Amino acid sequence: MSENKLDNSEDNIPNLSEELSNIANNDDNNNKKQKKRSKLRIILYIIGAVSAFGVIGFVSIIVYVYILSLQLPSTDEFSKFKYTEPMVVYDAKGNIIAELGAERRYPISIEQMPPYVYQSVVAVEDARFYEHSGIDPLGIARAMVSNIKAGKMVEGGSTLTQQLVKVIYLSPERKVKRKIKEAIIAYRLDKELSKDKILELYLNQVNFGRGAYGIQAAAINYFGKEDVKDLTIAEAAMIAGIPKGPSIYAPHLNMKRAVARRNHVLKRMLEVKYITQEEYNAAVNETVKLSESIPLRLRHAGYFMDFVHKYIEEDLKIEDAQNKGIKVFTTLNLDYQIAAEDALIKNLMSIAKREGYKGTLGKILIEDDTDVEQIEDIIDNAVVSEENDNNTVKYVRLDNDVPSYLKDLGYQKAVITEAEKNTLKIKLSDGSEGTINFKDNNWITNAKNARAKSFLDVFAIDDMIYVSPVLKDNISTGVYMIEQNPDLEGAVVSINPQTGEIYAMAGGMSYFKSFFNRAVQARRQVGSTFKPLVYAAAYESGYYPMSVFYDTPVIQKSVKQGEEDWRPKNFDGQFMGEMTLERALQLSNNSITIKLAQAIGIKKIIRYAQMFGFTGEIPADLSVSIGSLSASPLELAVAYSTFSNQGMRPSKPFFVTRVADIDNKTLFEFQKPEMTRVLDEKSASLITDSLVKVVEKGGAWKSRNAVNRILGGKTGTSNDSKDGWFAGVLPNFVTVAWVGYDDYRKMGSYAVGGNTAQNIFIDYFKSINEKVPLALFKAPAGASYFKVNNDMHEITDSLIGNLGYSIYPVDSSNNPTVYDFKK
């Protein structure tokens, strides 16, 4: 039995193993199930966490957007929105002189625009404008796909409404926060305003390049169209293509790109059925005709405008005036201003030629047999290019960047292609050819500033030069003159001596060349133009025009060891002996003027100079009598108004009469300045009479032949001919002209005031002679007149004497004697 039991137990061993194996398998299965459950739990945890974070993130975004929306401006502000408009400055007759401001804008309603004008913008910028709600998800998705396909940013998803929000409210920075703000405001705006109103705001606000903001300004700027209704479909499309990149697609910068962009706009207009196929065909084939007269910020009166602008902002404290549509009414006469500028430029060019030729603009590189495709961009900007038969090109690497003030004079850059003794052959920026003749340009000097004997002394092939065309009936003859950009500068200023009103102000050759206003800011030695003030002080001290002095050398001993004695000379180096004060002033005699100053005293001269309005430092020595003090042309003009106005001068210049806001409501109104008594009427009349005789018999004789008026005048030249002056006086018109170098270089020995500044005055006044009202110098009140024999210097009733007699006004109680004349 025991064996059986044993056997049975042995038989049971495999069963036990199986059970153990089964148990093990079950454990494995359980472990696998547990692992699966764990993984599932982890996945569920992750999903839960992500969902939770997603919900939290979504809620956070909602909260963030909500909080951000509370910080944004109300769309109600759009109904009160005012465009930024330039400050408009008017002359005395109501003519617009200029518009000052970075943004030239002329707001118009959408009803004033032809449909194709605003449709061109909608087609290219936001074709679904009338369908979306301010933001366009489809547009954003389409832009993303296009950008992914292109591998770069080629299309934006912003709607016109979003673009409007960006240009009015937000900065152009590319940040998520800004885009969210933009979308919120755009959505709100779309709910508050009509589509037409949004489009109108956009079309009046957006930048169309070159200072033009708004569709109307662009129409004027590019095509000279004062009304957008006059734009063609092609012109409207070209304008519509500019806002995407004004520096890229503006036609005056790159016509090739501008036309390609225009054609893209036209294609979009065709695709959205804004134009027909026939209209499209006509528009893409239309020749672009840009306006030849693109409005400039300051075509004329640049220096005066700057003068006014500073006064408005600095003195009247109107901040940001040039962006508020301020209207400024001034005393300027635009006719006088243009004439003054023309005369100044003409004479500066002429005087500069007397100074000699400064030299060419440099050599130019000419390259042959260059593959056309390699230099396509260069050819676009080349002044000269000649395509050869073998698909190569000969071109000149030369920009045609001529300063605007020289372009206005007809200047062009040219390349010398052939050089001979008496002839130059040139090519110009448009590829045309021309000829320059030596006989027409004999002012040219060589490197040693000696007069050139032929062109070969100065020029060679491939030299670049400035030229201007010789015209006949306003058409180029193919003959050109050599020109240069002068360093010489000048200024002209005209005022009404009775009121101080500024009629004209030219502060230099061009405001675009230099902002420095020489009419106001330059302080230069006035030379002999100061002498009438010395004589005026003398006449008020008991001297008369017929008082006799002696023209003999003046020597002032030096008070410092080693310094030379002061020995001033007359201009011609000669001394003429006995001479009346009247004649001494006519001849601008130095020695007699100095002796007169010695007689009345330097302190008196300084006091009178201050009374005449000179504000700078006045030298306290005899040199002041012959003009060593410095003043601006405007300051000198105010001083000379004393002579025209019977001894009274304006307390200050007067140039702004009224300032109004954008709605023409008066902000400031100005009265004419008070007049200051400087001289007795009789003394002023004596100086005026002497100045008239300076024109008739003295150093300003050129003006006598050119101006058919009773005119007083005085020339002036500073030491070493660094400054040339002329002051011209009429009862109702005083003008001062100045010429010189900014760096105080000497002009040529010929460059006295009579040959420089006086010529400016003559050309200027000849242009406006008929426009300046006729007026006569008034006789002083309460004066008696006496005759003086010009030969014997005695009071007389007869005509004895070879030189006849002169008549002078004096106070009845103070009749002069022969002794008075010979003090």
C-alpha cells in the first residue's frame, strides 16, 4: 500500500508542476493587465492634464483678450477722428506759399471718388472686404498656405480694417500683442462703422509715398490731377499698388516695378469683376504720364517758411503745428519772393564763374562687352548704355543724382565722349548727345586758376561735368554750356519801411542746399553800408552835407608794441583834398568818414548804431565808422528803413498777421509793430537825399540806369572783399542784398558790393518794378530850404559858380552859415 501511495505521489508530481506553471502564467497575465491599466491611467492622466491645461489656457486667453480689450480705445473715437494735415502758409494776397508737414493730405469723401478708384485698393489689398467682419479667417488661412508654398512671407492676412487700425492707433511692430489688439479693434470697428466709412478713412489716411498721404494727395503728387475723378483706371491702379511698399513701388523711384505692380492690381480687379476685359486690356497698355511738376514741400520761400515755423512753435508755443492743419497768414509777397530768389541764383552763378572753374565731377568708368543679364540693374541706372550685336553692352556707371535746386536751373550730368581744343562732345542721362563750344565757355580756368587756352587744358574723355542746354523757343539746340555748383552764397531781404512787414526773404542759393538762413542768421561785416549812419549822427551834431573836410591820409598809432599803425586807405588808394560830406558819402570816402567819426566821437556812433537797431557787438574804435561791425541783412534793412521813413524805424520785423486753426478760427492776430524815432525828420531827409545822389552820381550809378525810380542806395565791401553789400531804399520798399562765402574766404578783387550785391538788386527790382507802388520821399515838416553854391560852399540866391547849387532842408531857427560848412 505504501508503494501505491508512493507511486501515486510520483504520478502527481507533473500535475503540481503544471499547477505551478499555470499559477505563474496567471501571474504574468495579471502583471500584463496591471501594466496595461497603468499605461492607460497614465494616458488618461496626460489627456486630463492636457485638457485641463487647455481649458486653463483657453480661459486664460479669453481673460487676457478681455482684459486687453478693456485697455483699448473706444471705437467712438473714430467718429471724432481728425486727419493729420499740414500747416498751410499764405502770402499777403492769400496765395499758398507752402505746406509744412511730413504728411501732405487733402481729405475727401468716398462719394467724391469714382468706384474704380476705391475698388482698385479693395481688389489688391482685401478682396473679401465687403464680406468679412473686420477680420478674415479665410484670408489668414490663404496667406498661410501661400507663405508656406513660397517658403517666405509673400502675402499678409490683414484686412483693410486692420490696416486702418494699425496706421491710426497702433505701432507697426510685428508682435502678437499688437496683432490681437488690431483684431479686437477691427472687429469692433466693423460693427460700429459702415464699410464705406472705413474705406474712406483708409483711403484718406494711408501713405502713398513721397509725402503724399491719402488718395487725393497721391493723385496730385504722381499725376498732377487736382481731382481724383480725373484719374484713369490705370493711374488709379498704379496708386493702389503703392501702399504695400512706397519705397519700392512709387513710380518716380522705379518705373519698372511700379508698372508690374500696377498690372497686378489690374489683374486682381479683372478677377473680382471690378473691370471688364476691354478695360483691363486698355489699362495695361496705357502709357504712364507722371506729372513733371511734383509738389515740393518748399518750392519757394524755404528760408522764410523755416523762419515762420520756428516762430509758430517757439514763440507762439503751438506744439506740433505742422500736423494740426494750422493756417498762417503772412506779409510775404510771393511775386517779390520768386523774383528775389531768381535774381540771387542768377547772380551767384555768374559771380562764381568769375571766381573760376572748380573742376569736373570726376572720372567715370566705362566698361565694354559685359553680359546684359549680369548688369540689368546697372543698366536701369546707367546714364549711357549702348547695346551691341553680341548681347553685350557698353555702359557708363554714373548716377544722375543732380540736386533739386540745380535741376530747377536745367542742370544735367554729362559724360565727355570726345575732347578737342575748341569742342567737347557729350552724352547725357537720356542717351542724347550734345556739343560744347569753347567760345561760349571762355570763363573756364585750369587747375592753377588761370584762364584756359583750350578745353584740353582742363577736360578729357570720360570726365563727368554739369551742363545746361542752350534753348531756342524753349527747345534744346543740342548745344550746351558748362556749369558748376557754386560755393558762393548770398541773401536778399525786402521790407516795408513804414510797417516792418517782410516782403521777401532769400537766405541762400537754395534751402535744399543749406538750411542756414543768411538773411537772418549770418552776421557779416557791413562795410561801407554803415557810413550813412555815421553821417546821420554828424548831421544831428551840427554838420551839413556841404560841410567841408579834407581827404588826407589817416594814421592811428598802435598802442601795442610790435603792432603796425592803422593806415586805412580809400578804395582807389587816392586822396583828393578838400571835399564836402555829401561828396564824401557819394564816393564812399574812408578817410573823411574816419575824420568825421573822430569829430563827433565813437561813443555817439555806438549809441546811434544801437538806436538804429544793431544788436551785436559794436567795435569801440574808429574802424566801426567804415563798417567793421557785423550784422545780418535783415538787421541792416531795418536800420535803412529809418532813412526811408523820415527818421522812424519799425521796432521789429513783422511777418505773421494771423494764425488760425484747421476750421479757420483765429488763434492769434497781430498788430503792426510800434515805430521808434531814431532821427530828426530833417536829418533823415538829408541822408535820403545823399543816398539818392549816391545812385545818381556815386558808387551805385548802375542802379540809376536800370531802375526808373527816384531811388536811394549804398554799396558796401568788407575787408579783403569777403563781403559784398547793397542797400536800396524807396519810401515804401527797402532791400538789402549780400554776397560772400560761408567760410569767410576772399572773393576776387573785382568782388565789391557794386559788382556783386548791386547786380542782384538790379535784376530783382527790374522784375518787380511795375508791381511796387509808386511813392515819393516826403519833405520834412516845418523845414525851410536854402541854396548852397557847390563851388564856393556858400549860401546863395544866385547861380554864380561853375557847379551850380544844391537845396537842403533845415530848421528855420537854425540857418547855417559859411562857417558851419568849414568846421
